[in-house]
Amino acid sequence: MTTSDAQDQSLYQRLGGYDAIAAATDDLLGRLQTDPRLKDFWKGASADNRRKARQLIVDYMVDAAGGPAFYVGRDMKRAHEGMRIDDEDWAVFMRPLPQRSTISACHRVSGMMCSASSRA
């Protein structure tokens, strides 16, 4: 792929499309849900709740990257309202992700979107 080809692709395409974003979401959620500081945010969530939240995140990321999904969830501020996410929690979430470029790119997109809507 030439530089010109890469410039012609959407962010969604450069990230690898739906499957790559879904895999990156799974990796990110796995890291967050096992992190000692953040894991309690999922405490008490049923398997159905977790599946729904995962799909909302995938849809959000695909939509934000210009892909063929339409995010129907709440805005980030409202979605995280009352969760008492503090600056230290946010710093853990925003830690650099060395694993794959798709994960890192999705993490940056989610961080920009969440930051722009101001943390709750």
C-alpha cells in the first residue's frame, strides 16, 4: 500500500474494519475489567449487561472512525454519570497500549471522544 492509498482510506479502513475494531474492543475490555483499580466498575454487571456494553462500545468506535455502524447509546458524559470516575481512574484508562496498533488507535479515538465530552 502506498502513502497515497493510505491517505485515501477512512480511519475505519486504516484500523482494519469492523472485525479489527471488535477485537480491539475485546482486548481493551479484558484489560480494563481485570485492572485492579478499574475492575470494580463492572462489579455486579450480568453477562447480558456486559455483552450489551461491549456491543455499544464496538458501535461507538466504528461510528467514530467513520464505519458503517450507528451508535445508539447515550453520550459519554451521560453514560458515565454517577460512576465517580476520577483523574487516577482516567489515567489508568488512558495508559498507552503497546499490543496492537488497532487497539492503540481505538483507545486514542475513545479517549478523545470521552475527553471532549468531559469525564463524569
